Amino acid sequence: IVQTLENVEDMNAASLTEGIVWDFQTYPEYLELVASRGTLLNFACYVGHSSVRLFVMGDAAYERSATPEEIERMCQIVVEAIEAGAAGFSTSFAYTHRGMNGLPVPSRFAERDEVEALFMAAGSTGKGVVLATAGDQCTYADMYELQPRIGRPFTYPMFALTDGRNQPQLDLQNEAVAKGLQVWPQVTPRPLTMQFTMDSPFSLNVSPVVGALMDQDRAARIAAYSDPEWRTRAAADLAEQPMRPRWETCEVSESERHPELEGERVDAIARRWDCDPFDVICRLAVEEDLSTRFRIYIANDEPDSVGGLLAHEQMVLGLSDAGAHIGQLCDAPLPTDLLGTWVRDRQVLNVEHAVRKLTGEPADIFGFDRRGYLREGYWADVCVFDPATVSPGPMRRVRDFPAGGERLTCEEPTGLRHVLVNGVPIRVDEVELPLGDLRPGTRPVLV
């Protein structure tokens, strides 16, 4: 599972190995471990398809479809997990999700009978949410057909894409709202950007040619990037992918040897150098031993399209990917960005609507007991903010994870006055309190 997370979510394998206490096997044992260590914030998570598949099938999870007996065992684990407190069941069939040795993640090896069985198992608990990233085994249309049969809310990622490529999903969603279906696409107010190096080019692994290097060592990657023939083949393959890179949005983010190029788009550099934008990336990367950082916009960079999704009557906030790709992006400040950029500055939502989308709406969808509202007898999870000044604040890169792992962080918001977790102040007058060993977070209960 560490190797899977390392590739598909760009998590540092050494940090995961050193930083996690690996003394659990079942999902209930995992939740007990989290509770025993305590958390600063409230904690909830899904039970993941690929993890369950690896637990039941071992290495075969990366090789084949499941037997009926294996499917039955997986269903038992999903039910056990949700009954123990998992927030729901999650899976991915996205062709971009490649795990160990560049192989498709285990959930992508599932056949349709396995997928439906696991959805039904999750639904049988009467609790939680089903999260799926669409693919061949479960298309967008399938989710709208399955949701009333499963009986639990469904959610999936929806981005504002160029050229109206998300219009078919929007049409499905509008029809679903009219029918009363409980499908809630996840949207984010943040532009979807990725910082990457060619040592771990997650943003470009949509190409099988580039993805094939994921299980190769650094020397092999440098050799490929130095080869003009390989670069030509990779660039052509990238151009054929549905989620092909938009080089006009890709820029040099950090370069020690060429600081004069920082902030410049690679397509502009390519015109000066009379070459392909992908050549620019490879040449700079090889010259700096793969340490050059690039940033590329993948979606959500057209404000009008993003605003339309945020204002839709049945879409839920999400997609921060907080905890994943921590060296490439930091969208954890989604709430302060929503309140500052989209409420105050662009006036796409009023403050009441935005606060509901951040609080009561997700609590209602998940079915969290006594959460999401300021009511007597409810858990006192409270944020007090100044509408005139609230914003995410600066982003910076730090190296404070186990095994020296690095991450991007955005932990100095402005206008966020006070924060209480279950009635315990953790931020007062815009200053984080020194809490020591105090861990006021709990696991929300599903009802």
C-alpha cells in the first residue's frame, strides 16, 4: 500500500514507513489506533477499494479480477469498516491512477460484478457516502443509475474543464436533480495546479510512455529525458491523451541554474529555443539533475466556469486532496479561499450560502450526528472569521515530515479569528495556541 500511495498520490514512502505505527490490520483496529494517539481536528475517512483488495488478494490485486469468494470477503470488510465508523466507501477507475511499478491501481482490475457487490455492501449499512472516480467499470452515467439502487449518496470529482468537456456530466447532474437523485459531484474553488519535478512527473503520467518510467531508477529516467527520440515519442503520446497537458499553462516554478526562467511559461521558452515544450522540460530537468520544479494548470482556471459549478444547487465542496501530492500542491485552504475570493471579491456566493456549503451541507450528506450547525446540544466546532480580510495567506515549502519529507503548507491564513474543536479553543485572535499533548478531535458518528 505504501508503494501504491507513493506513485498514485505522490506520498513519500520513507515518511509513510517511518511516521505510521503499522500495528493494525483491520479497519476497526486502525480507528482504535487513531483514537489512542488522538487528533487535533475531527477525523473521518473512507474505506478504500484498493486497500481492501490488497488485504484480501495480496499481490494478485495488481494482476487479475477477483473470485466470488474474494468478493464476498471484500464485502464483509467494507461492511465491518463502515459499521466501525468509516465515512463510506471509495474507489477509483481513473486511467490516470497508476500505483506500484506504474501498474493501474488495484481497484482498476475489478470487474463490474465486484464493483456492484461492493457498492451494495456499502449501501446495506444504511450509512455514509460512496465516492467513485469514473472509468470503464463505472462511468458517470452508471453512478446516476446505481445511486437509487444503492440508497446512499454518491459523489465524484467534477472540474471546470476547457472547451466544455464536462458538459455531459453537467447534463447528467441537472437531470438527476430534477429526479431527486442524491448524486453530489465534488467541486473546488481552487485552480487545479500541480508542481512537479521530472524525478516524479505525476502530472505527465497520463502518458503510458512517461508512466513506464515510474518503476525505473533515476539513471534510467535521465537517460530517457536525454534521448531526443524518446522525447519526441513521449511528446506525441502526451498530445493524444484525453487529459493532455496544456503547455500554455505550464511554467518554470523553481530553478537554481536558471532563476531568470522562474514564472515563465514553457511554451514561450520553446518558441525561443525552437523546440517542443516537452523538450524544454526535459532539457532543464537533465541539466539540474531532475530538481527543476514546474507548475501546470490542469483544470479550474476559468473563473466563470468555476463560479457556475460553485453556484449549482447540488454540488458539494471537495477535491482539496489534502494529504496527497503534498510536495506538488496545497489546496487545504479551500475554505478561506472560498470565503475570500468567491464570496467577498467575486460575489459568486453570499456568505450564508458559502458557510452552509462548508458546514451543514457536508454534514447532512454524510449523516454526521450533531455536526455542521450552531445548535444547542451539538458539537461545538466553530470558526470565527472576518469577512473583510479572510484569505488563505502565503504558501511555503517546509521539510518537517518523518524521514525528512517535504511538503507545501499554507498555515498562516488572514482573517481567521478563532477556531474551536469540540468546544476547545485551538486558535484565538488569529494565533495558534500551544496545546502540547491536548487532542480535542473525535471521530464523527454516522447516523
